Amino acid sequence: MAIRRGRGVAAINYPTGMNLGGDPTQALVHSTPTGNFMVTLSSVDLGQGMKQIMAQICAETIGVPTDRVIIDTADTDTGPHCMGTFASRGTHRAGNAVIQAAKEARQVMLEVAAEELEVNASDLETDGEGNIKVKGAPQKSISIFDVALSAHFKRGRSISGRGMFLIPRSYPEKETGAMKPSTCYAHACTVAEVEVDDETGEVTVLAVKNVFEIGRALNPKMVEQQLVGGSWMGISHALYETTEPYYPNRDHGGTDFNQYLMPGPGDLAKTEIIVLERPSADGPFGAKGPGEMCANPQIPAVANAVFDAVGVRIDTLPITPERILRALRAQAAS
Amino acid sequence: MELRKDYFADVRKDGLHEIGQPRPRLDSPGHVTGKTAYFADRNFPGMLHLKMVRSPHHHARIRSIDTSEAEKHPGVVRVLTARDVPHNVYTILILIQVGPEDETVLADGKVRWKGEAVVAVLAETERAAQEAAAKVKVDYEVLPAVFDMEGALKPGAPLVNEYHGQNYYHYDSGECRKVRFGDVEAGFARADHILEQSYQSSPIEHAPTETTGCVVTPEGNDRFTCYTNTQAMFFTLDNASIILQMPGSKLHFVGGTVGGGFGGKVDVIVEPIAILSAKLTGRPVSFIYSREEEMQISSPRAAEKVVIKDGVMKDGRIVARKVTGYTDAGAYSRHSPYGAQKGAAHYPGPYTIPNVWIDTYCVYTNRTPSSAMRGFGVTIGDFALEVQMDKLARLIGMDPLEFRFINAYRDGDMKAHRQRTEGAALIECMQEASRAANWPVAEKYMAMSSYRKGA
Amino acid sequence: MAKVPVQFTLNGSEKAEFVESGTTLLHALRDKIGDTSPKGGCHQGTCGACSVIVDGELRLSCLTLAETCSDADIRTTAGLAEGGVLQPLQRAFLDAFATQCGFCTPGMIMAAKVLLDRTPNPSREDVVEALSGNICRCTGYEPIIQAVLTAARANSQNAA
Ligand code: FES
Ligand code: FES
């Protein structure tokens, strides 16, 4: 009887978005009289930080600091249609819609600035700090604050834009299954190290090293949040979670957090996260959806590590001590 | 976290002002001060509380429902049954023409899973609603139930859901979604080894810390505002509009920050009945799942069974892969037909295999309907695929990581569902993992790239 | 149902209410008094989202009867920032990106505050122990642990 160590690897990809019924999201952007920008959406923030990401996308596109963008979302009286927050689609679909709307608003903003500066709009650029400058002659500039005031009170222009991003529906071909189920793919590879107590069947995940390729880390700290939390959930799925522990028997399911098991703050694996960025062709600034796939590779990596440690395969999730002990017993018997 | 900017630097423009910057989250100050408004933080004078009477049986005919005692219970304002729901039989994907309508808002004549909603009780307090719910008498005739997918697919199995007519979802392609690529039998015939293995998962709960729910208030002008933690505002509004036979213009949905979703809040379960309650009583109504309801009543991630048969050569090439996937939808479709279909497109995984055969089934059983969850249609498939990859590598005596390099998809490769691979990065992820985990692989693999000239 | 009077201070202000006998402190705070910072994640003592501080002790407000809190000094996350200025603990949660959906955050902050009030220089084990009654489904806990350790360091620097 001993504590045995093992490690396992898994590599995966993950589709962004869904193809079931067409996949649209809209966004509207307009400027306030003093050059702040309101983004109106009906997308939902589940805690992943959708609002913050949309603000950064809008800010980058218009050329203002993020704190000059206000997000108004999840209200069906004001926000235009969004399919919803699922299928790793939020950042990708809503982000593209925001870019389109923001570009249109930016164009009007530059036109108004051009009139004020008496130059061509195509000769103007934003400095990202709230000013519009003439390319090559940066001393000739106007603040976005003044441009917005002028648009509102002098020139009668609406600095606004409409954005619509639609992935048309893909009908799978009946016999071959030819279909376009998604747009771009995120990738991951995880190496898990475990210890298995062959007397109790208990598995301890010592460390996971996760490499994720997510297109573009729009906000690296928020990407990290997703990936760390997702990696935790993957380990949790691998070893603990189920509402029906003796599936297909319906009994014994947990009804609260005492019975439904998940790793607590004292059970954390040492978690390393490495991020690669290969921008996708159609993502906002190349971003793909990282929120779902980050919880997938740990599950097989842990399963493979358990095999490496004790030489038994657990092909049924979750990998409980009971299953490991039964497998060890069967192995010893044969 | 480490951002490895050296990979793919040639195809990426860095140095943007706002993108790529670790800006603080604009919602966090609200979180740390307790100011962020979640739907349940709204409280309206005169608000009623809704409690569901749920089926204690997995499968039963309802002979009769007697609500008279419950109605007399102090504090009870109204008791609703199937008769009160204008369009009681629905399915959420009908919005995108994926039917048939197969689920009842409140059970009508039959229950198909233990926990199914039968009667809604509205009372002045949660406690009164709870007590009155216990007084509703439902006379059931218990029917045989089926819990496992193999059993459900056998001839003569109890029929779970009459709206389907059989215990699986009927796609336009037949009893399953199919992918056919190359000639899988020819691939097996020339393979050095064949390995067929079966993988199984159990249902998994999203377990968000905030349970599913909504608060509805009549606006006095025939409009109803629904504060909800749905993940999809218009999807829910439009479904509510169908179920209630009420123009969408009468409905106003307000979301906000949701206390965790993970896919568990894309079903349209609480909103229609709560809006109906507000309409019929003229009062604000709160319908919030208890923790127990969240864990056992709200849709879990489906249990899945995945059978993989592979043909592999001694040199490491996988030459044929056949996958049969089963998704346990429980008693109703919800999003499961789509999840099973998504699985069909996901197999055979991020590998280039010349001969592929995929069948994915969406199976009905007498259990809690399952639905979307983080990694929908893919998570369990990845578990199966990647454990299978490990077994195959060991079968031919190859390092598991090197074995994956040999089969990894690269730009331009044709996938089984007939899309050319674009933007691949599996190889680079594995190279970086090899370094980070100190898991060395042969130099030729470290020299590989997802790029292909001319692709 | 018989109503009983309850009177306590909430974040320094006097509050008085009549509640039904058996009303939980969570319910009284959220639905009667209007402090919605404690969250109801389970109403059965298993998630910690409802944590508040009663006379210096961490309490699950969903398992505490309001009527047992007469004359108590009750603190919630809503009352933590003084004059609108975030406390180091709150700042640390922001800086560590320790909130995602935020539903667990008020409870986590209460648990962490009681720890830091008693153990200004906690070890990682102390932090883990203090947070072990609080569920978070989003973050994987590590950022929260780091936030509490950072706040402890900030506190001790301020004290020095
Ligand atoms: S609501 Fe009190 S512990 Fe969950
Ligand atoms: S941040 Fe969502 S539960 Fe902790």
C-alpha cells in the first residue's frame, strides 16, 4: 500500500459559437454630448466580465480610453437583440457587433473633427487618450470632448453607429454530416500530476500545467480569471462532481454544497497557465471564446495521470475513490 | 499566467491602446461593496412567492389534482395548474424551428421525471406557499420508467415522451446525426491495431452560487417587467411570449450581473410561469429556486456514453475512427438535440484522420431533463477522446505526447465534417506544454508547425 | 403570525423592525431593512454567501434568527467602505481580480475580515481555513486567497 505518483497529458480544441439557427448579435453605439460613448446591447454578463471586454473593444475601435465607455446591457427595452451568452459566443459575436457599431460612430466623429479642423477626415487619427490629431502634424488637434459638443450643438450630427454580426445557419448535410458548426477554434494542452493512494483510492492533483491558445487575450487579467477558474472546474469534474453518483440510478444525488462535492480552497492543485495567441480571422482583434474550453483538458489529463500512477483505467466520470479501489481490486484478481 | 508572445508574433499586431491591457473590471467595485444588483435584490411591496408542487414519481399518469385544501391555506392567493397556461406544451428551440414541442410548463395528465412541475402555489410568504404546496393532492398512477440509454433504445422500452414517439430525437438524418468521411471499414482493415473502448459520464450540475429565478412586476399598463438571471434575454422573452400567447411588446426583461451561469440559465423555466402568475394576480411575483431545486431540478450537464473504435498503425498514424455518442436528454429535449449534434461535428477531435464515422444520438429517459453546460456537447467527448489517445499510444508503445503530434491537425487539413482547418494551434500548445512540464519529445516534433506552406 | 420587534445596529446605524417570529437575519436584512449585500445562495448554511459579522463573530445570516440579534452590532459588506473609500481588503479583491460573478464576494469579504481582525498576519493555511465555509464556483479560489494575503500585508504595512 503506497502513495503513487503519475502524470498525464491531454490536448483539445474547442469551437467558438453555434450554428443551430443562425447566430446573430447586435450592438448600438452613440456618443454623449461630452464625448463619452454608450454601448447598448442585450447580452448578459454571467460574471465572466462581458461588460468590461465590450468597453475595451469599443474604446480601442473609437480611439478613447476605456473609462469613457459606458455599457448598457441586458435590458430588452433598450438593447438590440443578442442570442445570448453561451457557446463561447459572447466575446466573439457581441465583440464583432460592437466593433462594427463603433467604427461607424468613429467615422462620424472623424468627419465632424475634420470640419472643425478644416482638413480631410482621412487625414485624421486618434491618439487613444481622447484627442484627434492630423497625421504628421500632431500639434493640429481637437479633443473628442469638443468634437462631441460640436456635433451636438453646432453641426447637428449624431455620432453613432449600428453593429450587426450574423453567422448564418448551417444545415448539416444528412448523409455526410458536412456542416459549419462554428467559426474559429481555441486550443489547449494540459499536463496533470497526481498522487493516488492505492489504499483509499484518494486522488490528489498536485499540479496542472495548462497551455491555452485563445486567439487574443483582450484583457490578460480577465483571461487569467477564466482560465484559472476553468482549470479548477475541470479538476472538479474529473474527480468529484455528479448529481447522480450511481447513474443511471437516480438516488443519492447531492442537494446542497455539503453533498455535491467540489474542491475547496484547501484542495487546490498548483496551477500554471500559459497563453498563446494566434488571432482568428474573424474574431474581434482575433479573439476566440476561451470560457468553456478551459475546463475540458484537465479531465482526461487527470484520468491519464491516474492510470500512470496506479495502472488502472477509470473510463467513467467522476473518478471516485470507490471506482479506483474497485478497479485495483479487479486488477489484483486477474 | 504567462503570455508567450513569441508564438504567432508574425500574424499578430500588438501594442494596441486598450486591447491586451489588464484594465480593472468596471463591475468589481460593485461586487466588493455589495452594491451590484442581482435579480433577487429587487423587492416589491405586495410581492407573492411561488412554490412548485413537484412529481414524486419518475413516470406516472395524473388521475386527478385536488387543490382545494391548498387554496384555503392562510396566505394563499392563487393556485395554478396546466389549465391556466395558455400554450402549455412548448420547446425552447421552436424559435429556430427545432421541434417538436415536447414539454409542459405544468404537467398535464402525465409526469415524466421525478421533480417535474405539476402545480404552482402563490402565497403572501414563502412559508405559506411551501405549506400550501404540501396540501395539494395529486393522484398518480405510477408507470414503468426507463433510466438508462441502452434500455431506452431497446424495443419495447417504456415510451418516455409521446411527442417524440420513440426514445430518441429524430433528426432529418434519422435516429442520429451522422458524419461520414472516407471509408472507415477499409481503414480498420489495413490498421495494425484496433482498439474499441467505451466511456461514460454521470450528470453534472452547474451549481452557480446564485440559484435560477426571476422577479416579475406588473407595470400597470398591461406590461410586465421580468428581472431575471437568464443567460439569453430575447430568447427567454420570445419563448415566454409564445407560452403566454402574449405579444412580446408587453414584456420587458431586465438582466444584469448573473451570479454564475455555466449554461445552467439558458432554459426558459421560471419566467413564463412567474409572468403568468403576475398577470393573473396583478401582483409582483418572485420565483426563485431553492438550493435543492438548483441541484436536482434545474437541468444538469447530460450523462453521456461514448464508444470509440480506432484503427492505428505501428508508426502512430490513426487511420480510422468510429465514434458513437449517446446524450441522455432526460425526459425532454431542451437544448440536448443540439448538444448531440455539436458532438458529431466535434469528433474525431483535433486530429487529422482519413476515415471517420460518427453517429450521435439524443436519447430520452425518465430523469431530470439535461441541457447546456460549459463545454456543451464537447467536454465528455474530449474526456473519451483523450483517454483513448493515451490508450492508443501505450498500445503501440509510443510516448502519448509524441503520438498526438503525429496526428495533430494543421492548417488546410480537411476535417471529417468537411471544413478546412484554419488557425490551428494544437501543435504549438503541445510544444509549449512539453517545455513547461519538462516532458521532452523528439526534436522533429518541436520543429513542427501548424502552418502549412500554401495552406 | 406573531410579530416580534428586533433592534440592532447595522454598520453603525440603529435599525428597528417588526418581523415574524422565526425570520432569519438574512431575510430581515435583505427584505425588511434593504441591505442586500448578504446573498442567499442556499438558505441552509452550506454556501457562506450570507455571511455577516454579529458582535465580531462571523455568522451565517440564513441560519441566524433575527430575534436573537437584539442589541447586536451587525456588520455587512455594504458598510465596509468608510466614507466611500474602499478598505484595503476590498482593494485587494479588485487588484487580485478575485471577483467574477461577485455573488460570493460579500460573504468572502466578511469571512476574510473576521480573520484579519483576529489574525493580522495570517498564513496561507489560516486564510484557507477562514474561507473554507464559503463556496465560489467561478474563481477557483486562488485569487481570493491571494487577495486576503495581500490585504493582510497592506494592513500590517499601514500599522507599521
Ligand atoms: S445562504 Fe446562508 S450559507 Fe448559503
Ligand atoms: S465569483 Fe462567482 S461565485 Fe465567486
